[in-house]
Amino acid sequence: MSIPVSGIYVLTDHDGLDDGRLLSDVEAALQGGVAMIQYRDKSHDHSARHRRALALRAQCRDYGTPLIINDDVELCAAVDADGVHLGRDDGQLESARQQLGPDKLIGVSCYNELNRARAAAQAGADYLAFGSIFPSDTKPNAVHAPLALLQLASAQFPAPVCAIGGIGPANVDRVAAAGADLVAVIGSVWSGDPRENVARLKQAFEQGRQRQPS
């Protein structure tokens, strides 16, 4: 599978909500035209996480949209999701690749560290995520990754660059103009109508992409 070149990458944030709300929200986001969905669930209810991941996989495939599993290589393999996202404490990329095979997408959190991104790119990461670009309600203590870092990363690495952290309609154009291929969003999608929010983000993102240096 090839990763989408650019677009809005939506992370779920539905801990404590029922399956119906999760699936209806994701359906609306898919209708808005997201590039990828990430199932992000910090609960310890393994049965519920498996059930939800299976439902999301079917839903995303109806739209031809990749489903990425946050942090959990075993769950990704169990439900045949399209890939996994790995943070600093989520295992090694090489072992994830061995377990999942060559066709699954593996994204890596690089925080504000170009050296970590370089190692991940050399190990075959399918995208490199940097952040937090702006202050984030989801991770208020996250390290800061400046826009200039996105410019450096997009110039140095062939893998797509993903930006995350505090991104919304008012600043997504700046992130895109700085070189982000993907923008990962949470609160700016789920607060209000997900379909309308994604469409608004996409429009501003494309405007920013047009300002990228050629």
C-alpha cells in the first residue's frame, strides 16, 4: 500500500463513548474526505478495542481510506488494519515490520528530533510525525516542534512528513506551507460536525500547500 501524498489525518478521541458514537463520527469524517484515520484508544478493554477496530476497518475500506492503529502492533495484525503508529515506547520499527510484513504502513513519532527521524527513515518508516507544532489540549506537556523543523524534515527525508499538535482551521495553512504532507488532528474535527470540520481543514490545507516552495 502507498501512503496518501497529502491530506487530513484524523485521530479518534472517543474513550468513554459508545461504539455508535465512534462509528457515526468516523463516518462523517470519512464523508468529509480524510486521507487516513487512526484508531487511538487508551483504554485497557482489549475486547472492546478489538471489536471497534474491526468495525472501523470495515468502515474505512468502504471509503478506500487507510486505518492506522495507534501504539498496538498486535491489534493491527489481529484486525488486518492498514498500519500502525509507533511512539517512543511502542516497540521497534524493525520488529513491527517483521510482524506486519512489507505492505503495512508504519508511522513513527519523531517529536522534535531530526536524528530520530533520520533513523526511522533509514529503517523504512512510511511517514514521520513531528509535534507538537502548537500548544495541544490533548498533550499539554508535549515538546514543541517549530514550523522550521517541518521545512528541514521535508527537505531531508523522502518519507512524507506529518505534523501534529494544536492544528486547526486557523493555522493548518501555515503548517502545510511549511512542508507538511499530512496534518494529524483531533479536537478540531470532533468538536462540532466532523464532516464540515474536515472539509474546512482540507480547504485551508490545500491553500497552504500552494504556498510551499517549489
